[in-house]
Amino acid sequence: MKTFNIASIPGDGIGKETVSAGRQVLNTVCDVHDGLRMEYLDLDWSCEYYLKNGRMMPEDGLEVLRSCDAIFLGAVGFPGVPDHVSLWGLLLPIRRTFRQYINLRPVKLLPGVITPLANRKPEDIDFLVVRENNEGEYSNMGGRLYQGTDQEIVVQNTVFTRYGVERVIRYAFDLAVKTGRQQVTSATKSNGINFTMPFWDEVFAEVGKTYPAITRNQYHIDALCARFVTHPQDFDVVVGSNLFGDILTDLGPAIAGSIGIAPSANIDPTKEYPSMFEPVHGSAPDIAGKGIANPMGQIWCGAMMLDHLGFADCGELVMQALTETLAAGMTTADVGGRSNTREVTEAVCSRIRMLAGTVA
């Protein structure tokens, strides 16, 4: 029996509803699997917490998380708290302190979901985006001088290290090998950004040469965004810097039909520190509390977490149940359905029991 200690942070808005749904699915997996158990550490860190305490998490918050096996996060952000406050007060400290240098986001058109792209089928949209998650354009370096005057100066530094760039690119090639994919595509902008991006291209070429069986391609970020729309079938694994990966991993779910279904994983591949699993959708305060939020993104995050924890078979079970539930038409309104959060969650749980041979 393996028991995992999971930090559960619902966050804001619909995060409270989707995390509850995701945990219900994970608990169902534990019910049908004799060798797996999960214990949850409930943490109320959020924008609401910030408004009461002046910070997004307690001073010892990172130490609290350090002993956990993984972090299951909902959504962070709410009116009244600036986005840069919520981001730099919770998500980024976790990502950086725990060296979650890989942000992995699958882009996959699932059965029952309608893509806005004409004449595209599930086999046409199925690739993985690997985003560098610790440095690059989001490095916390820079400043402002003469603020509020007409001589104001603003500087934001982009920091690339050979160590950081090489490890994320190598992860992308290793992922292609592991998943049986044939090519890795790099996002660049070396025609306009004349120091960091040529360096990125050089490292991509150097690392790529050590994987002769994997084809490598690169596109400037603007052309790559266009190609996501016009030729999504061309991609297997895409790797990009922090900013470029951020852009691509929002566009990806859009072409796959709904950001409400999209998952992400912030991974420390060494497993020295806990990794964090969060859906791509935001806190959606306009629908919070109505019971209509799509739980699929959070459920998919649970599948990715199970895979990371060494229970790939359980992750596959969740994904099969999720996919079959969607294919059967059990969906929320954002993907054209009429079901609510509870109904979709219970349908996934029922299918897990059925697939596991223990129908309730």
C-alpha cells in the first residue's frame, strides 16, 4: 500500500468546485485500487486569504508544502487583487522554490468536444507543449526609475542560462522518445530578439543532434501560432521559453475546443521537490458557486498527477473514463452540453468503477 500526502489548494472562484470534483475522482481511483491511498492537506491559500492576511500564503507556506508528495491546485485570481500580486505571492514562489522547471500541457482534441477549426478530427490535434517554467522572460529582474513622471524608465530583464535552457530542451526530446513521437518543434524569435533567441536556437540544435531518430523543427513564435491554427496535425512535442510557452499553451486548448478541459503540470523531474498540478482555466468568478464549472481540466490534472507519482495505470484509467464520458455526451455548457459539475464528476466516477470491474 502506497499513501501519498497531497496538498489541496482550491484557491479562488470555481477552483473550490473543481478541486472537490477532482478529489472525488481520485478517491474513486483509490477505492478500486488496493495499492493506492491519498491523504489531503487542506489549505485555504487564495485571494480571499490575501485580503484577510495581506499575503497569499503564510510565511512558512513553502515549508508546509515541502513535505508533501504533490500539490493539487485549483485556480487563483479574484477581482480586487491584482494578478501580479496573486501570481508572485503563490504560484511563482512554489514553481521556483521547488524547481518545477517543466510546465507540461497536453493539447488534445477529445471525442465529444468541438474544435473551432474546420474539418479537424481528434487525430489532427494531439501534441504536447513543454514550457520552460523557472527563468526566461519571467525572471524577476528589472525595475522602474522616476515612476509616475514623463521621464519614467522601465527595465525588465530576460535571463537564459545554458543549464536552464538545455535541461528543458532535453526534457522535450526525452518526452518524444518516451511517448513514441517523431519530432520536436522549437518556438523562437531569433530574427528580432538578437541575444537570447539565437542562444536558444544554438542549444536546441546541440541537444537535438544527440537524438538522431527525432526530427527537429523550429518556427518563429508568430508563425508558430498561425501554424497551430492552420496545421495542428504537424506537431508532436513543442518546446518554448517561459513567455512563448505561456502563449502557446493558451492557444493550444483554444484549438482543442475548450480551456475548461485543459490540464497542466508544473514538474520537478528529479522528484526532489513536490510537483504541482493545476488546470489551465482561471477562477471564473462570474460562474463561481453556480455548480456549472467544467471539472474535466482538474480531473485530467489528477490523471497527470497519478502518472507522475508512479501510478500510470491509474492515470490511464482516469483518462479512459474521462474520454468515454465526453464521448457519451455528458458535458458542461462550455463544450455544448447540459450537465452540471456534479453530474459530470459522478459520471466519470461511475465509469471508473465500471472499467475497474467494481460497479457500485
